[in-house]
Amino acid sequence: MNRLTNPAGPGHIDVGGRQVSVGVNADMAAGLAGAIPLGRLGAVQEAAGAAYCCAPPEADHITGEVPICAGAYTFWPRPG
């Protein structure tokens, strides 16, 4: 196995109601959820799944990539 590091690129993740960033409150989290095409923040397990998909031997050819787990937020056209 000859694999480079594969970091995961999580989007906005719900970490159980804990405030993890300065200035992020419930109203801001609700606004972010409304901007995500899936209509909700991601779950911790979903972000972990993005990292795990690059871990098994069947993924040896995935190397040096960053899987994005953001509920299509990064590809969704936003107004303005």
C-alpha cells in the first residue's frame, strides 16, 4: 500500500448543540442549515464516513484527495 494522506473536508456539522466557534449561535446554525441543499447540518457520523471511505484497501487508488462532506453546499448556486 502506497497512500498519501487523505484529509476529509466536512461542511457545517452539528456537534450536539455545543458552540464550537466564537460567534456561532442557534440562529446562525439555523441559517446555515437553510442554505444547505439537504436542509440540515451534517452529522458527526457523516463527516467520519467521508474520512472512512478513503481508508479500506479497496480505496488504495484514492490518494491525496479531499472528499467533501457538505450536503452539496459547496456546489449549490446561492443568490447574489
